[in-house]
Amino acid sequence: MNFSRARYFATFWLLAHCAGTGMSARASEVIEPPFNLKWSEPALRLEEALLGTSARIAERGKLSGGVEVWKVEGLPGIALQGVSFQLREGKLVAVELQYSKADWSAATYEDFLQNVRRRIEESHGPGQPITRQRETERGIVKTLVGHRWESAGSAIELYYFAAEDPKNVFRSVSLHYKGPASAPVGAAP
């Protein structure tokens, strides 16, 4: 896919996705999770909603603090590789969306990242940079850039990660939605 076509698809996806996330221009409102879900959505209701799509729960696991994680595959979206739902006491507290596409260039990732960031800023104002790292370890150059938006105890974190050596490259963009009850849940990628 060429750069301008990728930009078109990324922009189209962003407009469609963010319109359905419950993003609001009011900074005092809770930032809602994607897919028209609500924070504290019961596990049973979430599972029933997933059954009505082409998605499947590929893996279930536990994190510290009794947080259950569902790794879901098959939800539609440009370059969407997977979604993780985190539940505490059977209620939705966090959602992570992972985007990666092998044929995207660094410039395409940058454009995708900036479009996501711009769309979030339109709804929630400027985000705070939370990390900017670049290091080389055993010939692999690793880059991590992250921003955070907060409102009413909820947050969105946006990360870009790349690991490159002379022959291989891996890049990803991730969005982490955190509900009001999820402060200690999840970590940066």
C-alpha cells in the first residue's frame, strides 16, 4: 500500500473509530472505551457482544491484582492486529488496541500516529508526553514514544514502538484506554 493510500485509509478509520468511542469535547467527561462499550461493562455482556462479530477470544489470562485479560482477534480495523480487554471483578477497566502492518514504512506509521494524535487532541486537548526513548541494545535500535490524555479519572495513552536492525524491522502503534477504576492496571508496552 502506498503512502497516500495508507493515509486515506488511516484517516477514514480514525474518523469512523473515534466517532464511536464516546470521545467528547468536554474535558471533564469520562473518556469512554472503544467499540461503543462502557466502563464496568459486565464480562458476560462483553462476551455476548463479541460473539455477535467475527472476533474470537484467542486467549484468557490473569495479571497481578486479580485482573483478567482477554486477547481478542478478528475485530475489523486498518492494521488492527489485536485487542486486549482487562476486567477487574468481572467488569471492564481497560482496553488496548495494537496496530501493526508489515508493509507500512516508517513514514506511514508516523502519519498514522499523527492522525490518531490529532483526532484525540480535537476531542481532549493537548496530551502530555510520557515517554520518549531511543536506545541500542545488541545492534537493535529501539524507539518508544508515548502521550497521555486524562479526563475525569479516565485516560487514553498512545504509543509508537519500533525495533530495528540492519535486516529486520518491527513497528507498532497502540492505544490504551483506561477507565476510572483502572489506575493500577496495565503497563506501557
